[in-house]
Amino acid sequence: MDADPGRPENYVRTFMPNMVAASQSGGSGFSMLLLLLPFLLIALMFFSQRKRAQATQRAQAALSVGDEVCTTSGMYGTLRRLDDATGEVEVAPGTVIRFDRRALLPANVDPVSGRVQDENRGDDAAGAEGDAR
């Protein structure tokens, strides 16, 4: 039996596969985006974490004896002695506690973002409490 292009069933057999292929090829860009999106998000998280870690390392390297410091656990004090591995922090008159150097940050540095907080703007907790009184 010869295929008559005028008959509806032959039209469906001949042209429908071409239409389906055309519609699927247009969606390949979207599916590629869906595959790449998680990798882009992971890369963004990796680079932002790396930037924060470098800022923290710079702040820790700038520590010197006599600086006001905050530990990673939130204890504030004055740095009394500092060597390569540890630091001694005076938290009250006559009370000195030894910490790992990696646990110490300058008191005006936000431990989450690694940014230096401006005391004049009231960004830190002490400045905000002082303005409220």
C-alpha cells in the first residue's frame, strides 16, 4: 500500500516525530542549566567560605599583646601573651586563661563575616548597648 500524504494517519506518522524532536532539542538548554546550577552554587559557597577564612587569618595575624580580643566561644578579654600556638587572655583582673591562637580574634572583628566593625557606627554589641543607656 502506497503512503498517501493527504491522509491524516500518514501525516501523523510522517511529521509528528519531527515535531517531537524539535520540541525536545529546544529544552536541552534548560536541562543543561538544571545540571549546572548545583555546581555553580557549590562554587559560590566554596569561594565565599575561602574569602571569610582569609579575612579571619589576616585578623589573627594582626593580633598583638594588649589588644582587646574575643574568643570563638564569645569570651572577651585583653591579650597578655602571644606565641605561635597559644595566647593568654586576661578576662578579669588577675585571671588569665590560655587559648589556642586560632580561637582568638580582635574584639572589633565579626567572627562570622570577618569584617572589622566600626565602633562609631554602633555595629558591635557594646556600641549598641552603650547607645541604649
